[in-house]
Amino acid sequence: MSWLIKNRDWHIGSPQSIDLWFRQPAAVHDIAITDIIPSTYKCYPGDVVDILVIVENKGTSPEAFNVTLYYDTHLIAKTQMSQVLENKTSRSIRLEWNTTKVPLGSYTIKAEISSVPDEVDVSNNEKTDGVITIALYELLVIVVDGLGNPIPSAVVEIIGQQQASTDINGKARFSLAKGLYQVRASKGTLSSSVSVNLTGDTVLRISLVPPPYGPKAEFTASPETAMVNKLVRFDASASQPGSNGTHTMLISEYRGISVMETKQRLQLR
Ligand SMILES: [Ca+2]
């Protein structure tokens, strides 16, 4: 506030009178965007991103205005009704960005507010702040054996979509839109399929476990032609152990039939 003092017949010893004129200060009109705060800087196609635009009334009287929000040069949203903001106050205005039909990519966010009458500074009515990236979901498939060890060079197929081989760490990566997928991993004769409902970045482990099999007996006899009252030695050390699918089942015991038992069996026939 400014003021003027006018003196009249002002001298020492005389009664003094002072007339004061108060001048009404000129109203200042200045509305400004001070910040843009998105709910995320990375989203997926179809996501709705909340974006807060912080507006401050730096002037001396209430102001009405509208906010418009853009990604690059494209319109995101605009306030439907004028926002009224008291002087020397600020407010966050929430706008939504539906990314459903927006191509993949990175976009710069810009907000604008309409200038108010007699605005002294319009340079702060626009603000560019933040880059939001719209990207596909990442599906990381890790192919392992029955013991959890990675299987390199396994083929991973997103049925009807994409195919890739696993790296040395058993990993294959895919970029996909939201949805339900059938994923098949295979290596040699082994294969396994799982379905996954992709609603975000996902890590999927697929185990390729061979089917279980029993031990295989293998032996030699010495001499190969048995002689009466001569000892025949059998050696079963060439027998192969079985597997339960994940572990080798070692042979813990070999059983033979004695000569006496063999004779008894022959007599029984
Ligand atoms: Ca302004």
C-alpha cells in the first residue's frame, strides 16, 4: 500500500494539520502453475495415469481459470468448470490420462492455465515437467531342471506370438501386452507348458523334469558256460541306476539266487 502526505501551512509553533490521501493499490493478477505430479512415470497401454497440476494464485484477488493438460502436443484433458482460487493460495487439480489408444513411447507432459484479465506475468501459465513412458509388460521366463539349475538354449514359445532361446542363465525375455498367454518351454525331448495372466512385469519359472525311470540290470557271468560243481561269478556292476525325475536313484543292493535255490526252482518246474 502506498500513501501521500500533503502539508499545508506547516511551520514550527503553529497548529499542525495533515491531510492524508490513501491510494488504493492496483490489483495484481497472476495465476501460475508451480508443479506437475504424475502418479507414475512408467505405465502400460490402457492404464489410467493420475496427474496433479499444482496451481497458485500469486495475485491479490480471487481468480477463475481452466487447466489444460497435454502429452507432447496432444490433449490429455481439460477442466470442465472454471476453477476459482483465492488470492495467495494454491490448489492441486487432478486430471486423468487414459492411455488406451496412445502408441507405445515416451511423452512429455505439459500443463497450461488460461490467463486471467490484466495478468501481469503469463510466462508462468505454462509448465512442462516430466516424461511418462508407455511400454509393454516384461515377461521373464526362467527355465530350470529338476534341481533348479538353469537350462541354457531351451526354446521358450509364447504360443501364437513369439519365440526365443534361453541364455546361459536359462532366461528368455518377452515384451507383451496385458492378457492371458500360454507359455511352452522345451529342450530335446522335454517340454512343459503353463498359462500366465499378464497384469504387470512377471517372472515365470518353468521346470523341465524328465519322467522317472527304473534301474536297468546288466551283468556278466564268468565262465559264461556253467560247469557242474564249478563256481559261476556274476558281475552286475554295469547296471544303470534309475531316476525319480529329479534325482538319480543309486543301486544300493544286488541280489542273486544261489545255486541251491536254482536247483529247487528247477525241481519245482
Ligand atoms: Ca501468470
